[in-house]
Amino acid sequence: MNIEKMISPTIRNIPPSGIRKYFDLVNEMKDVISLGIGEPDFVTPWNVREAGIYSLEKGYTHYSSNAGFIELRREIAAYLKRKYSLDYRPEDQIIVTVGASEGIDIALRALIEPGDEVIIPEPSFVAYKGCAVFARAVPVIIELREEDQFRLTPELLEPAITEKTKVLILPYPNNPTGAIMNEDDLRKIVEVLKDKDIIVISDEIYGELTYEGKHVSIASFPEMKDRTILINGFSKAFAMTGWRLGYACGHPAVIDAMKKIHQYAIMCSPTTAQHAAIEALRNSDDDVQAMVREYNGRRRIMVDGFRKAGLDCFEPLGAFYTFPSIKKTGLTSDEFCERLLMEERVLVVPGTAFGDCGAGFIRATYASSIENISEALIRIQRFVERYSNAK
Amino acid sequence: MEELLEILEKNSKLSEEQIAVMLGKSVEEIKSAIKKLEDEGVILGYTTLIDWEKTSKEPVTALIEVRVTPQRGEGFDKVAERIYRYPQVKACYLVSGGFDLMVVIEGKSMKEVALFVAEKLAPLESVVSTSTHFVLKKYKDKGVIFEKSRPDNREVIIL
Ligand SMILES: Cc1ncc(COP(=O)(O)O)c(C=O)c1O
């Protein structure tokens, strides 16, 4: 038997990740400063860790209900109300998932029939396209532009919509660009969508990490409430990536459909994490705020550093990424990253890892200490100078 | 202002230039804000937190509960001053509860600290009694946990 041939062509045809080679290179190197990590450098606040430990001590080691502990869903509802003025019923409008990742996956699977189109603005998180393809959807890519600060505009959205469009992914605050969409930006999108049969999957996992104004959810527009599946989670704001916990909110019919998949594929989300998350939502506002402040200081240092190094860097106002243009160096994103790693031992990610239109950009994260960031920026400046002079 | 202080309290090694960028202010603004805070005595100094255990010098720390009779018209301040003026005294607090002053002393050896208590502290007229607790192990000081620095064990690339 040819085992390879047994693999589903849909999966087989997905190209291998372009960043694989960096793993191999880095493994053989010392003193590398990595600005390539898309997760907080902070450890989960102690009160939250302690709540998880306590639940284990008490022997809470069983399944929860499929949708997650009702106590946690109530806290999620209260949190969304408090933060974003959103109203979701804990009983039938919220499902607790294994990270935002699962939320994205089951939202797509609940909606998609093979051949349906899913509009995905890029550059963005790699999972959207992957999950859309797994669900046998046809991804329709919108190429976001730096001159729009990587926001989605009606001019870009409208031409992408066809009869077959089922879903729009709205990935803000954005990984990798750090772009955000404020209320006015969203209103323009709402105008386009409000009388179309399109569901928005709004990935707001970085909502809390917004550095100018407050994050606004598209679900807070009354005409969008039922047409939106809100995806969120604990990984970024609460520094809980390894706990694997997130949630999705939406119309009861959609949540019910997602629950069917979740129930058969996952059963329930990890309960230790659920206990910890209850504590996170109740008592971590100060910790979250302290992390946001710290990120904001580093964000400014990093943007300033890239600009001083002579690179154009638009002002990212969310998440923990900067997305400078490296076109000036005459290198491609991939060449830049590989040479920067080999010559200066700094690891950043090529913009092309997040979509073809990421060409000419790199993603650098400031989820790293000020000391690391400052040292990395010195090395980057030296590197950029070398290539600018060589030209 | 508060944010500036919080940044400095956590890491006073940052340069004025770095702080200015972090807060979105000009270097001049930061310089004059710091100067003002220093002049007003809000910022009293810049110190370094050292784990002396890891050096060849291993100073001994003791917490001393001191019970005193307050003096007429002076309250506790006068006795406290006579105590905190000694350079060996690293901290001195007036506290509520079963005793009055909590005095933190550092010395080169247990003997030195004990002698200081016996010769300088206990004999003070208004000191009624002292109770000395030697520190055996420091787990955390000034908000910093005394442990080997935690390696960054995250994967090098995560999309
Ligand atoms: C935009 C975005 N959405 C979702 C996720 C996944 O989050 P979770 O850990 O909750 O699955 C990430 C993680 O990097 C992300 O960047």
C-alpha cells in the first residue's frame, strides 16, 4: 500500500510551513534572541495558577458539561458585558473551547458546506486558511495594504463578496501586523454586511491588548450581533497559552451547532484550566493592566528602534507585534530573516509566513524583555546599515 | 508621573531616552519630571537588589521586635531616631500589635548583630525589651523572588 496516497489530497496539498527551516537553523545556534514568538513572555498570574492547583488538590479531575462549567460561562458573560458592553446568555450563547484555535475550527465546520467561500484578510494568523481548507471551504484572500494601516476597508471587502460567500474572518487586533479596527472603521464594514447572508467570525483574542482607545467588538453593533461569532480566549490577555482555553459566543443556533462538533470531537475543555479561568476573570484586572502597560512601553521602544534603524514601520496599536517594511534593504522577507539570524543571531518571522502580501515585511514581537528587545534592535540597526551601504 | 515612578521602581537602569520612548514623551520632559521628583523627595535614591548569598560576603540579617515606652511629648519618634541613625539599621518601622518598633539589622556575623542588640539597642532607656529573629533564608525581597533566573523556555518560533 502506498501510505502517502492514503492521505487526503486536501491535506497533502497544503504546502509545508515556510518557517520550518528556521527551527532547524536555530537549534544549532547559541545566543539567539528570538522575536519570533507569538505568545506572552509573562507567566500566568499566580492567583490563577493557584486556583488551578487548588482545583487539583480538591480532586476536581472530571469532565465538565460539554459547553464548559456554567460558572465559567457566567463569568465570561459578565466579563464581556463589563469590557465590551456585549450581552450573551451563559446558558445557550457561550461555549468554552480548547483555545481560540478550536473556536475558529468548529465555527467554520459548523457553517461550511464544501465549496462555500470564506473571505480571509491577509496578512493574518495562519490557522484561518488552514481550518477553512480542512472544512472544504474555498478561501478568498483579501490583500490588506500598509497605506490602509492594514485595516479592512469596504473598497477591499466588496469586490471579494460573491453569491458563495458564507463567512468573513475579521482578525483584529491583528497577528502579525498589530493593526486594529476602531468603531468608525467597523461601522463601514457593517454597512457592507448588514443585509447580506454572511457570518462574521471575529477573532478578538488580542482585544485586551489595545493601546489606543478601547477595543470595540463588531458584535456590539446591534445589526451584527446575531451575524457574528465572537472568538476569544485566555491565552494572550491572561498569559495562559499552555492552558488551552478559549470561548466562542453567538446566536444560540450557531452555538448549538458548534456544540455538536465540540461534543463529539473534544467532549469538554480542560477542567483545571476552566477552574483557573474563573479566577482569572474574577480577580486579574490589575495583572492584565500591568502587562498591557508593559507591552505598551516595549511597543514604543520597538517601533522607535525600527524607525531609527531606517525601516518604515507603521504604528501597530494592538496585539504584541510590529510589522516593519524591509523593502529598503533590497532583500526579500525570507533573505532578511535568514541573514539576520545567521549574521546577527536575531530571529524574526518573514511577513510571507502570513500570506503572500506579507512580502517585504517582517514580524517582530515585543513579548520579550526590554533588555532583549534593546539588544536585538542594536543588532538589527547594524544589519540594516550594512545592507543599505552595500546597495 | 505615577507610571514613570512605576517604571523606575521596577528597573532604575533604564535610560531617560528609553523611558521617554516608552511613555511617548520627550527626553526633556522625562529629565525634568525626574529632577522634580528627586527635588521633592519622592525619589529618594536608586539602589540595587543583591543576593549576597551568592557572593563571598554573606551578611547576616535580623528582624528585631522592640518594645519601648513612648516618651512624653515625643511619642515614639525620639527613640526611633536614636535607633535608626545607626548605619547597621537597614529599616525601622513603627508597627501596631504586640510590640512597637520593627528594626531590621544587617551585620557581618550573628555575633556582631547580637552584640549590637546587647550593647546599643537593649540598653536604651526607653527600650523595654527586644526579641531577635535571625533570617535563615530570603525567599523574596522588595517584590523580587530569590531564585535562579527562570530560563525562557518558550519555543523559538510560534505563529
Ligand atoms: C490571531 C490569533 N488567534 C488565535 C490564536 C490561538 O489562540 P489560542 O491559544 O487561544 O488557541 C492565536 C495564537 O497565536 C492568534 O494569534
